[in-house]
Amino acid sequence: MNIIFDRECLNYKERGHPESPERVKAAYDFLKQHFTILAPEPVTEEDLRLVHSARHIDKVKTGNFFDFDSPTYENIFHYASLSAGAAVKAREVQGFSIMRPPGHHSGKNYLGGFCYFNNLAVAVKKSGLKTLIVDFDAHHGNGTEDIFLGDPQVVYISLHRSGIFPGTGHGSRQNIFNFPLTRNTGDEKYLETLTSALQGVGDMEFEQLAVSAGFDGYSRDPLASLSLSTEVYGEIGRILGGLNLPTFSVLEGGYVVSDLGPNILSYLNGLKK
Ligand SMILES: [Zn+2]
């Protein structure tokens, strides 16, 4: 298993912002003891256009936008292109990208929720393969839903907490399967929901599994806790690994700096068994 990472992604920050370089730096320092680290290359604008409108790409490039959660950092176009490139690399080697910024709140035409480009979506579209996407970040991946709604090549499954940002993902439609959950869900109910969600698409055939791996459902998470333990991420990994598909994962959220690395390790240990 390879981890995709480049220190460049630590170079932007805003004071007090929960999506901090410290969270990814701590995860990197922890994971580098266990895995080989590969460096990504930025995607091209042509790659970004597989997913995003020219207007949106231009907006990120020029910094001509305002979003309270997703500030206009200097060189954010480069960092966002590099993070999308890390998802592409993760797909190529069936690894895990821990690059920032995250991606699943960015839609065809918009950024938001710390996300500028939809990293996972760029990797999926570029592959052209029939893909099952599982999003276990505790926020709904509204951007990923926006990009893939009605796409015959993709099925999207999201488990997320209801009543928090971004306020979407209440119901399922077409190829989009949403499972809203409450704050006190806990491990058992979570795993039951994931298992039945996967059974629901059991008859379909996929060529790969793409995972939006967010760790903010963790019990101590300040933003989106679903009362989950570190161990449950190992179970999630085992369940997803049991699908026996070529698999890649990209980091989304997870805001307990000291526990992000151990939670990712738990997931990856489960996945490879
Ligand atoms: Zn999240």
C-alpha cells in the first residue's frame, strides 16, 4: 500500500481553520513509519475540465471568489491541482492520498467546505471505468453527488450526519444512495447501515472502488462526530476490501489532529486484509 503525499500541501493555512496543515502533517508523520510514500504531480486543466466548468476552474485560478470556509489562499490553484493529481496517482497505484485540500464538497460549478476541486471525481472521470464510490466522511459529499448524478458509469453511496453542513443528502435518487445518520449512531448501527447500503448495489458490476475517506465521524471529532471508534475504521476497511475491487482512497475530513493517523492506519489495515 502506498500513501500519496507531498509537503507542498502544508504550505497554506489560515489561523484557527479546522482544516489545518497540522492535521495532515501529523497523519503523514505517523503513516510514514508504516507505508511507502509517493509524490503526486498536479493535474492539467484538461483533466479538471472532465469534471468542472471552465468558469469554475478560472475562478480558482484567479482567486476571484469568496467562500467563508474556503479562503482565497495564495497559489490555491496549484495546491488544489496537486491534490487532484494525488487522487489520480492513488488510483494508478491503488493507494491512499492524504493530500489537502479535500474535495467532496466541490461540484461542477462550485467550491465550498474547504474543497476547491473534486479530487476523487477527477481521478474517476479520467479513468473512464465503471466505478462504485463510497463516501464515509461524516459530511454529505454534495459536490460528488452534483458531478455524478445520472452518470451511468458511477454509483455513489454516502453515509453522513444529517442536520449539519452542507445540509444535503436527505434522500436517494437515480444512481445516488444517501444514508443520513444521527450524532449518536455508534459503531454497530454504522456498520449495519454500510453493509445494507452495499447489499443494495450488490447486483451491479463495477471495475473499481473509489473511497472518499473522511474520519470526522470519529467520536472526538469537533465538527461531525457519529460516535465512531478507531476500531470501526478497520471494520469499514474490511467490508470495503471484501468487495474485491481495485480500490483507491482519498482523504476528506477528520479534525482530531492526534488521532487522524491512527484512524487512517486502522482503515488501511482493514482494507488490505
Ligand atoms: Zn467531513
